[in-house]
Amino acid sequence: MLLVALTGGIGSGKSLAAQYFASCGAQILDFDQLARDVIERGSEGFDEILVRFGDDVLREGNLDRAKLAEIVFNDGIARKDLEAITHPKIRAAFDEVVAGLASEAILVSQIPLLAESDYPYPFDFVVTVSASEDTRRARLIKRGMKDYQVTQRMQAQATDAQRAAIANAILVNDGSEDDLLRQVENLYADRLYPARMGM
């Protein structure tokens, strides 16, 4: 089994890279989805968030994720408090997924905030997707984000240098989708598959 982390700044192309890893044969785990699951209405995480942040983060009885994101991206203490609620639950969900894997699996976990997290995960290999700030900004604005929102998110995240410092491999995604696909295929064939096989 090989546990791979796939990280990168907002707009870098992590989701596309994850699709390409899946096409190579890897199993994919989306940490954003895990984070949503552990604070769904009716969960322990949901109740703990209401205790900490109050009813202001509710809309029609459900968590208003945009409101919660706005709060934590503008308040470092609030962000730490949210992480203290969610990270142990995300780790428990991750451990449950890993326990159910076949011994020969390659699991690629899409985890945007790996460099920012103090919470330990047993990854064997870290892949960072990198793209220039201008490229990332253009992609995000095309998706409908406002320029100031992009700036807020980027400033709240680690720098390219910090992500590179924890990476075993870097995929540069400033070119075409085909270029990214070739990089993923080469990395999978040359490093990930041999590492899983102990070669």
C-alpha cells in the first residue's frame, strides 16, 4: 500500500491531477469531502461548531459554509478553533478509509491545506501541484470568485515555497491539460508504482 498526499494552492489544478491519477489506477480520497461529512447536520462536529460559532453560521437549519469560511479566513483564532473541531474527526475518517484498502492499493488523498496543517498524517509520498499566481487567479475568477476573495484565500494558505519544502514531487500546471496528464502518468509509472511494489 502507498499513501500519497496531493496538495497545492487554490486554483492550482489539484482536482484535475486527481482525475488523472485515478485514470492511472489510483484510488482517490477528497479531504474536502471528508471535512464536509464530519460537520453535516446531526453530527457531533455540527453541534460543536454551533457551540463555538453560534447560530450566525446557520442558514435554514444547515451550516452556511460560505459564512463560516468568511469568519475563519479573517480570524486566525477562529480558524484554529474550527481546525480543533474538525481535524481529529477527519483523521478518524481517513484511518477508517485506509483500514478498508487492499494491501496493493495506491491511495491519493487530495488535501489542499497539508502544508498549513499541524495534524500528522502517515503519508509515504507528497505531490504538490504548482501554478503561477496569475494563472491560479485567472482560473478562480473564471469560476466566479471575486478578485478580493481570491486574494483572501491565497493569503490564508501556505506559500509555494512552503508547499515545495514538504513535497517529494512537484507537478507544474501552467501549461495544457495534456501536459499535466503526461506529468501525472510519468510520476505514477516512474515513482509511485515502483514505491508501492517496494522496488
